[in-house]
Amino acid sequence: MTRTPRRAPRSDSLENRARIIETAHAAFTSDPSASLQAIARAAGVGQGTMYRHFPDREALLLAVYREDLEALVAAAPLLLDEYGPLEALRRWFERLAADGRPTGGASQAVAAATRAGRHHPPIVAALDLLLSAGKEARQVRADAEAEEVLLLASSLWRDRRGDGEPSCPDRGRRMLTVIIDGLRADARPARPSRP
């Protein structure tokens, strides 16, 4: 059976994709809830073109904030080189939560994917690297799973005002402390409540 070689994308298709990403970046910076329809209109493309490139909002967010996500993934091993596992984990989450501000968007992309019941595999792998280092050092509880911890930590960037700033700056630090303390290997597991 012979396979037909895949054709390279046409230049106008690549241009449309780049224009959609650029327009979406500007739109999400000024209004994180901007609709796909408004972005398509501002980019000068039809709905079909938009959905051919980005079947849903999560796919568009992941493309718009690709560089932020790649930087976050690359930060995990660097933090482990510089700090102990729990401190590296704390600093990684601080960086992810800080990206919830309008100038950064990794948390927007991660939050959208998490809401949709999906996870960005490289982010999960980076978090798993941090958790595994903590488990190996017997600092992180053995039952901590990256996808569950990511879902739990999403509270860090949900606590934002419309301008992307924390509603209460100290609250984020306290919430992160609770998360890190709950991940410690010596943390006592809670007893299940009785019905």
C-alpha cells in the first residue's frame, strides 16, 4: 500500500494562522474572555478558517501562549538544579500563578485546558518531574499525582480580578503554602468523613 505524501500547508493558510494567533494575543491581553467569533472577525477570517486551525478555545490559548508554556516547562529542571524539591515546586507554581497577569498567559492556557478536562502534556510532565524529585528525596507524599496537583493549584490563578491582579495579594501566598504543606511527605492524610 502506497502512502500519499502530505502536502505542506499553503502560505495563505500559514498567514491566516499567524494572524489569528497575533490577533488573539492582543485580544486576550485586553480581555481574557474574548470570544473566538470576535477574534476571527478582528483577524479578518471566517469562522470556518478559525475552527480549521483552532477547533476550540483551549487549542487557541495553547497556541497563543506557546512560548510562555515552553518557558515554564524549561524552568522545572533549572529550579531543581538551584533549589531543593519543595522550594523548586513552590517557585514553579509562583511562576505559573504570576503568568495569570495580563502580560503572561501560561496560567490562562493551563486553566482553560483544565476546565475542559484536558491537560497540556508538557506542563504535566514538568510538574511530574518536580513531584518525582520530591518523592525521591522523601519530601513529597507518594500519592501526589501531577494532574491532580495541577487541578488543585489552579485555585492560585482563579483568584484574580478582571485586570489579572490577585484579588488579595497575601491570599495567593497563603493558598500556595497550604498546597505545599499538603504535599509534604510528613503531612497526615485526612480521615474520610462518615456519611
